[in-house]
Amino acid sequence: MGASGPDAVQPVTVHRPARAVAPARRWSVEAVQALLDQPLNDLLFEAQTVHRAHFPEGDIELATLLSVKTGGCPENCGYCPQSAEFDTGVKAGKLMEVDEVVGAARAAKAAGATRFCMGAAWRAPRDRDVEKVAALVAAVKDLGLQTCATLGMLEADQARQLRAAGLDYYNHNLDTAPEYYGDVVSTRVYQDRLDTLAHVRAAGISVCCGGIVGMGETPVHRAGLIAQLANLEPYPESVPINSLVRVPGTPLADSEPIDPLDFVRMIAVARITMPKARVRLSAGRQQLGEAVQALCFLAGANSIFYGDKLLVTGNPDVETDVQLLRKLGLKARRVANEESCA
């Protein structure tokens, strides 16, 4: 069967899950590290128990990510091929037109996606940029898809404008633990990211926030990232866990890859510490292989980026993902707006 049309994946109708809430406990870095250090079987058992308690349907959310404005970013994030400081072959482009974005969103919906994410390579959008993105958000929302955007740092009034246009989620990753952040990027500070998340929350937009592993961080930095995420009040509704895609020309291109089982551990601990969140397999999934992805689903991952490209890096194609979900007997989520903000 081809990978287009409403039957590209086998959907399941699901009930509205509870929104993420303030953590029932504060997670210390030491407590998170203790989870990461458990025997793998014990950790997976605990994560699967938590997962089944909060997502008994066991469905997988399919989200598609489109770069609506590529390249030319003035930030120097060491992992990012879209930085203007690095020679990666990515050329700066203009913001896409509404018709182009709507066409891509229609195709994503036809392939089974329920959330459509729009990314723009800005440090911080100007007000006129936000006006244009708001038009994109409204047009995609009219298709019946959940909307998400990642545009860099936002001011409070910009977040409110995007919410008024129908934005459901805003993605702004913490990337890593605060102690390691300066080793990855120097053009902003950690508090800048926290401030943007606060503006998004105040505007009534749900938060999509996670991080990247495999950037040369130590195990304690990975524990620190999870602790930061889990202690946000409330913790994010969506938590993307990325495995670094090592792009030639970026400062982190020669980083030692994370051990695949350590990546699985990160998924499991994200599930345990943020039990009501959608934990998403994001960048780097292409290099994991089917067996590791299956372990990640067992560990509590219940969302994937779906489509052959993530901004400017590769991703498994739609047909490959359709076949994997079928092999594992996993069903895709059907209802697009069940977690939309009120």
C-alpha cells in the first residue's frame, strides 16, 4: 500500500488525555541519574507501567515538521546547520507563502499526520514576521490540524498574537542541562529560553520542549536536562528527545554518537518523570534502526516526526514508518485537536 491517503496508517480513535500538570514532586538531578542508572529491564518495566497508566490506548502521534524559513540564523548553536556562522551548504531563504505551506499541510494530513509544525530559522522574529506566521497558523488550523511553531525567542505580545491565530503548541527546546549550555551556544543564555517558555505559557499555548543528546555531554548533563524539563510548572505537553544529527561544517560534527541503549534510557526517564506528556522520537531517528525504535516505544515514546525531512536533515520516509508501525502493531492517533488549548 502507498503512503498517501487517509489509510496510510491504521488509526485509532482516542479519548482526550489529561493535560500535563505541575509535577507532583521536584526531581533532583541525583534522582534522575538514579533512574538512568537502573538495570535496563527494570527501567523499561517502570516506564511501560507509567505509560500504560496514562496512555492506555497505546497510540502514536504523527507530527510533520516543515521549514517555512530556512537558513541564515545569526545564532551559533553548535548542532545547527542553519546557522549563518557555519559552512554547511544550507542557503538562507525567505518565508514560504501561505499556499505553499497549506499544500504541504494537506499532504501531511493525507498521510496521517495530526499535528503540523512550522519552523523558521530566526533568533527572534520581528513583529512583521509574527504577523506573517500568524497567517500560516490560521490557514493550517483551518485544515483541522493541530498547529505548532518554532521561531526562536518570543516576546509576550508575540505569543499572544500567535495564540489568537490558533497556535496550539510552541516548540522551544532547552537543548541540554544549564551547566553544559554554554558549551553548545554562546549567542544566548539559558534564561532566554526559559523566558520564552514563560511567555508561551502565559499566552495559553501548550509547550513542546525537549533536548538533544550526543553533543559531548556527560551522563549527569543528560540527567540535568530531564530534571529541568520535569520541574517546569507545568512540565511540557510534548517532549521531543533528539539524537544529534552530525552535520559536516557544524562544530559538533565530530561528536561521539550516543550509545543507542543510552538513548532508550533517556526516553524511559522522560516518560517516568513526565507521565502525561507526549514523548517524541525526533531528530536522529533515521540512524536508530527498527529495533532501537521499538525499544523506545516500549520505553514510553508515543509521538514521532513523520515525513522524509526535519527542517534540513533527513528522516525515515513515510512508507518506512507506516511499515514499522504495522510490524509493531501500533496504531496512529486519529483525533487532531484533542489536546488543543481551550
